[in-house]
Amino acid sequence: MILLSDDHGAVRVLTMNRPEVRNALSTELFEALYAALGEADADESVRAVVLTGADPAFCAGVDLKQAQNLGMDYFGRFDKMNCMNAIVELSKPVVGAVNGPTFTGGLEIALACDFLIASERAVFADTHARVGILPGGGMTARLPRLVGSGMARRLSMTGEVVDAQRAEKIGLVTEVVDHERLLPRALELAAQIAEVPAATMAGLKEIYRTGTAAVTGPALAAERAVSADSHVSTEEMAARQREVAERNKRQM
């Protein structure tokens, strides 16, 4: 299965499960995640969600092979099932347990979570610009909220790789733990969330969501408007992505 779902009491763990391609975002994975988020929202027994990836990565972002096969239709399918917005709009908190490399679209998924904890093996990068495409999944709206405008621009414009310790220092993640402790720690935090009355927690998340909407709403709209006008062939994007992958290996 490309998405695993496992309940631990009132906490549901969703695991992106394409380890052979570092959990790259195929349309099938995106659709499965979108559906699973809806199911978790509708299930009254679920009080919190933990989102993670099957080792060795959290999510590598674009599925290059599928993007080449489908062309721009690949990106169009994501517009119909926006997992990032689904995470944000979920009435239950979502804890991101970042277990490894988290790049581009994978980073946008992570940013949609209510907060992140990271394995010592986690690394982060926004490589949209280096691949020759513009962000369309909320990067420019949500990244500055965590790390500040200057650092967000630096990360997006340079594509530099940030390790777990630096990610904690700049505010991207709230905690770094030993790799084997990541899921137990995420479950521990999610269980604390689940102890709060459901209506209270739903209200608290809604306050946070609407409180930031005045900033993120226009930013999301601006991102979508500008990125919709950008075009790059999937072949060119794939070639640039391979160059970026080799560069990232040297930095890690």
C-alpha cells in the first residue's frame, strides 16, 4: 500500500509508503493521502493525526517519472486534491514526524502540519527555483511564518539544504530527537493533544487557522496566480532535478 494507516488509541498515524522513490508524490499517493485525511476528519474516534514517511525519507517531492509521462496534467491533478490545504483545514491537529529528506513539495506538505518534530536524519530544502518551477503548494505563504521572511527567501532562492539541528534553530521544527525515538515521541505529543476535549481542540485549531489566514490567504492567492503563469517542460524539469539531486548529495 502506498499509504499506511495505523491507529494508536485516539491517534491515527498516516505513513507515506513509497520508500523505493523516497515517497515521491505520485498522483496515487496524493489521492490516497487526501482521502485518508478526509476519513480521519470524519472519524470521531480520531483526535489527532501523525504524518510521516517510510524510511529513508519523509517526502522527496515531485515524482519525476510520472511528471514526464503526464506532463502538466500531473500538476493539474494536484489542484483538484490539495493535500496541503486539507491538512490545514483538518479539524484535528496534525503532527509532522519528519524522518528524513524533505524537499520541495514534500516540504510544502510538512509546512501544512500544525507543528513538526524531526529525526536527527532529517534534512530540508526548497528546490523549486533550481528545478525551474515556482511553488504552488503554499511554500511562500507558510515558510515565512515559521522562519521569517529573510530566511524563507534565502532558502527558496538558494535551494540550500538545512539539517535537523539548524532547522530547529531557525524555527522550522520544534524538536529534534534520535531517529528511533521519532515516532514514539510524535505519538506521545499526539496523545497529549488527544486528551483535550475534541470540541475544545477543534476550536483551538480553528482560532490558529483563521488567525493566520489574514496573512496566508492573500499570500496563497498570490503564489497560485504567479505560479499558474510559469511554464517549464517536464523534460527540462527532470534534467534540472537530477542536477539538484547530485548537488544535494554533496551538501548532505
